[in-house]
Amino acid sequence: MTDCWNTDTGEAVYRSRDAVKNLRIKVRIERVTSTAALSQHLQQQVLSQQDRGDIELETLTSQGQTGDNDEELIVGWQEKLFSQYEMELFQNEAACQTPLDRQYHAEVKALNRTKGRRNHRIFTYTDHDRYTNCLPLHQMQSSDLLTTTKSSPTFLAERMASVRHRRQERRTMDCNIPKTKIINWEPTEEFMKNSHVVNNAMQTMHIMGDLGPNGRLGQKENECLLVTIKTDGNGTVIAKPDFNRGKEPYRIVTEGEKREVWRLTVENISTAMKPEEKDREQNMYKDLYVRHKEYLNSLVGQDFEMPPAGILRYLMNGEIVSAKGFEYDNLYIHFFMELPNNWSSLPFQSLSGVTQTCRTKTSGKENVAFFSYPFNFEAFYMSEKESEESILQWPVLYFKVLSLDSWQRYRTEGYGYLLFPAMPGKHTVTCHTWRPLQTGTVSALRRFFIGGSPELEDHSYVRIPGTFKGERLSRFGFCTETTGSVTFNLHCIQQARSFVDAALLKKRRQKVFDQLGGFSQQGAVCTILEAFQRARKNMQEARESLPRDLISATSQLQLESSA
């Protein structure tokens, strides 16, 4: 007769656009004892045998006992229902310590003057009650009372039992951590276990039940957690246990000598919206979204920001991803940009930067330092009248990889450069580095023991310096050593008005790449493109200088040959 129970007592997560204040829950508890079960069984037999004139066993059923054995109540969101213990506690004004306690004192006095409270065994703890913040662990583990199988709580459940999910308390959980040591580089297992606590901003409500014997209500040890409802500001509602929705009731076994069994039923009886109200709400949301979109459009504007005529705008969002293959640990990168002629940047634009110091880790056969350091750059190129020697040069990023250990030994690990891509879009570039090498044992010993190594006075010497005016730069006698490589992720945007036709420029670039067979050296590609542009401009100037009759005769000749 009592073997069919609902053992699924886990949490259920719901999402709703409706206000949580409209939530209504019907809770019913019923005692399942041998006397009550026998009385119910005999009543069913008597009702089935009334036609045969049998005698009803009215002595086995007590009207006063029926009210103590079951109770059904409709509870609203954050509705305060006092227990017998709270009724006796808040009657004494001297026990009130906080403004909330004094408010409860006034409400209890008002209830005593009227017909009294409408609940008997079922009561609630709202989000503002101090009991909600310090419920005992055995009450928070009430799911063990609702199941037929014994399960031990996890470590996370024990830790979460002492955490309040409230907006009013935004303190960090581990307040004893000094502010000067935010990152623990070597966490212990105990530290990770103690820090593994989730602290979300949630509003909580507990529906409780006083399952004590008849005539002995109001004792704290007889209180049992029936239902827990949590919600956040995003429309998420968490119920534990879930609503029955026609399934079997939950089983509650009290602690103590008697081990009484109670039957729990939880139903959601919130008023459903009418179709016209739902349509009205959807229209209101659509109108709100349209107005918000119009507001955002008014802030952004309809006109696309364009640079002045004859100016190329170059934007780059880059990332220094990683560095690998270097000799020492604790690497960091110092980088700066060099702008060629006719290039300029904004006054507040930073043209240099330094990454954080990164400890390497072994990946395969090499040590890799993952920086994930973002940077952005914006520059403008102003086109002038091109001469025969003018070539469009792109900005260059020079960088230097360094190491600094715990003994403050500073070493130069490598130099490199990155030529900004001429093609817009996403690029992943790996730049190989080298460092100056001083021959001899003394230099190697100095680098190992006290740090220090030969450095470049001019970092642009990694490439051909912009100040170099000769035809060919000779590095004869300069000793270097290949070190590691640095990987970059680049997202480039080019924007221009009346600078070069975008579609035509794309066709030119594609044609040049096809002719080169996929040759991807950016300097050679830029040189070929600039030469192509100069040849086209010279052809246009020569065509404009020809007489009109010669141009018409040439066009007629072309038409006849094509025919």
C-alpha cells in the first residue's frame, strides 16, 4: 500500500519570463502510520459493504487526529509563514534584535489578535531570515530523508551548505587571503578543495515542516526541510525536489525512535496566462526590443566612418601567441612599431609594449611559453604623387625576446621582426629569431653565471634599417646564433576612399600571386604591386597626351581586327 514512492529528489531547473512573485506552490504532507493505514483500509472495506448492511467502524477514525496527520497549504514566493517555535519566540519583544525581528514581532501580535495563523505544521524561511543563512547541515541534506537509499553527501555539498546565495552579500569566500598574493603559483590539494566553492547571487526560500508528535510542536529538532526554491534575476527557478506533476509522492522518514513515515506532494499551481495576455506581453517585448534597437542605432549612427580622400587607414588587432625553442625560462617580449615615410599614427597611439613574464612548459621536445598578449595598432598612409623610386612600404614590428630569472639575471634570447601584412584578413605568422654571438669562453661563462649578452644598439638592424641610404647592407663578420621562434595572430583591416579601387586591387593581387605560384614573401609582392601601379599610371598619362584623332583611329582599328 505504501511501496510506490518517487525517489527522484534531485534539482529541477526552470526558465520563465514571468515575474517570480507570481509563483504559487501547493504543498501537502500526510502521516503514514499503522493506525492511519488500518483505518483507511477498513473504511474502504466498510464503504464497499454498505449495501449488505454491515456496521461502519467509526471508532477507528478520530476527527481531531485527522487534522494533525495531514496538511495542505498554498505558498507564494517569499511568503512568510510562522512556525510554532517562531510564534513563541517573537511574542517576546526582548528577543528581537534586528528590524526584521521587530517586524515579525508586530506581525505575530496582529495574528494573535485575529483568528491566528492559517498554517499548522508547514512554515517557511524567506531569503531575509537569519535561519536561511545558518540552516544545519542535516537539514540541508534533507534529500536523504526523501529517498529510500542511504547516500553520503559530497565534499562540495558540505561546503555549499554554509554559503549564502544572496545579492546582499558579495564578500569573497576566502577572506583570509592577503591582497598582495592574489595568485597562488603552487596550490596544495587542501587549498584547491577549500577554494572549490560556487557563490552565485541567488534568492532562496525554504518550505519547512514540523513533523513532531501531536501536541509537541515547536521543537527545533523536529523541523524538516521539505522544498527549496532558488531564483536569480535572469528568470531561472531551481526547485528541489521537483514538482510531482501526477507522479508518486515523496517519502520522508523522521529521525528518532518512532521513525514515522510522511508522504510529501509538491505541485505548481501558478496561474497560467491567458492567450490574449500572452499576445499582449509578446507585443510589448517586441516593441521594447525595437525601441532599444532604435536607441542603439541612434548612438552608433547610420554613416559609416570613412577616412579622408587619399588616405589609407590600417587597423590591426594582434596577439603574441607563444614563443618556443629558447634556451632559458621566464621569457618576456619587448616590441615596438616603426612607421615608414608617409605613415602616421594618432597622438595617443602606443607604438611599443612589453608582455608579461611567462614560465615555459614542455610541449613535445621544446619548451613553449604561451603569452596570449593582445595589442592593437592604427596607422594612416597619405598618398602623394609617386615618383619612379617611390615604393609603398608597410609598417614593421620589431621585437626582442628576453629572460629574467629569480636571481635577476637578464639575458637577451633573440631578435626578430614582423612586416605588417599587405592583405587584409586573418594571418598567423611565425617569426624566427637570432641573437648576436660573441666568440670565446668568457662570454659564455658570463651569460651563464651573471647574465648579460651582446645587444643591438639599433633594433632595426635586424632588418635593413630605414636610415640606411646605401644600395646593399653588408653584415660580413657579424656572428649570430639561431635561437627560437615567436608566433603571432593578426587581424588586419584596410579602409580607404579614392585611394585604390578595392575590387581592382584585389584582382591585381590575385593575378600577382598566381604568377608567382603562391610566393608569399610580402616585400617582393609589395614591390611588384607598386611597379604594376606605376606602369599603369604611366600608360594612362601617355594615353592622355595622344591626339584625339589618333585615339579614335586606334579604337576603330581594334574594332575591325576583332570583327
